[in-house]
Amino acid sequence: MKKIKHSFSIVALLASMSIGASGDIEWSYSGDTGPEYWGDLSPEFSQCKNGIEQSPIDLGYFAEENESLRTLKHKFRSVPLTVVNNGHTIQVNTNRDSFTKTELGKQRLLQFHFHSPSENTLDGKQFPLEAHFVHINDEGSLSVVGIFYEEGKKNRALAKILNTAPKHKGTNTKEKYKINPNKVLGARKTEEYFRFAGSLTTPPCTEGVNWYISKNIQSLSAEQIEKFEHLFHGGNARPVQNINDRKLYTTEND
């Protein structure tokens, strides 16, 4: 699989902004700067229209079982709760002491952020919310662990984040609160997931990203869904992309 060259700039970019957010070039989720036009906004964004391993995708019935995939092992540490609204998503940065072990080795957690509605879909179903946990390893390869949320019981971990999130572009910190990414992910000891090669889901849509989508679907309340939707009117989800010749793997066939 392709690797993204490890550099201070990309690490700083991903840690401080939504995954793939780029410079001063204006882009959005609607109108003339929406997803269908991203590839024309700048030469830097060319993979948004010319890429062949773009994310998100539909996690369909054609997933193949792969016995070489290992159980994801998360070791996440609590961090002071600082929530960033960068105009495209709300995001919580971590201190790099948290990591996930995959079949590719240790992946350090940079940040996690949210898309409403979900970007990836499951057999065509779109969920009201999806979280992306963005990781990087020592060689500079990026990995994203994604998880879906469906309407149900109130989610306490998300409540902390929602109550802290700025309503407009900016940063808000609540010193008395700490957040453990594991509470947001809701990871289990044995975690089944889908695995595919993909890209950043926002400009510049860089490919070479390792994707893991958990089958452990979490819940949030109708009120919480409404709060997320209100933050970004019209949603902040890129439409599903063609899978092309890629393989979609799963840890087990349901």
C-alpha cells in the first residue's frame, strides 16, 4: 500500500485540523465549493476527482473474510477536553500517548472528529453520525478507525464533547473535564471490523490511508443527533465513492 511521507507538516496539519483540511483554499459540503467540485478548486485537490482509492465507500455484502487481520487493540489515555470547531467538523486532539495496534503495528492517535450524517455506509444505510479516529505510524502511514452511531440511548461521552463544542469556528476548553477516546469509540475486547484501502475524506483527498470500520455500532439520543446536525447545517459528509478494483475485507462474515 502507498505511504504518505512522514513530515512535521502533515503531522501538525492533521493534529490541528480536520483530516486533510488544507490551507486557505475554500471548500465546503454544498454549492460551488462542494464535494463534486473539490478536484477543480486547486491542483492540490486533483485526487478528489482523479483518485482510484477514494473514501468513503459503501461497506457492502461483497466483503471477503481475511484471516490475517488481527483484533484491533486500543490503548487510549484520557486528555483534557479541548474541542475545536474548524468550520468543517468538531474535533478533539490527543497527546500522542494513545495508540491502536493493527496488523501493521502500532498506530499513534492524533485526533478524532465527527461527520453527520455518516460518510461510509453499510449496505446502503447511512447512519446519523460517524466518528473518525486518525492515527499515524513511525513510517508516516495514516490509518483511520471509524465507528457508526445510531439513534438510541444518550451517549455520555458525546454529551461532554457536544456541551463543550463551539457553535461557531473556534476552540473551547473545559479544564475540569477529561475525555478518554476509548469511551467515545466504545471499543470491546474483541472488535470485528471492515478493512479497506482509501483516502482522506476531505481535500486534498490524499490516498494511501488504511481504513478500519468497526462493526460495534454505538448509540446517541435524538437530541444529540439534532445538536450535531445544527452545528453544520446541511451536514458535513462526503458522498460515497466508487470502490473500483479495491478489495473490502472483514474479520468475519456475518
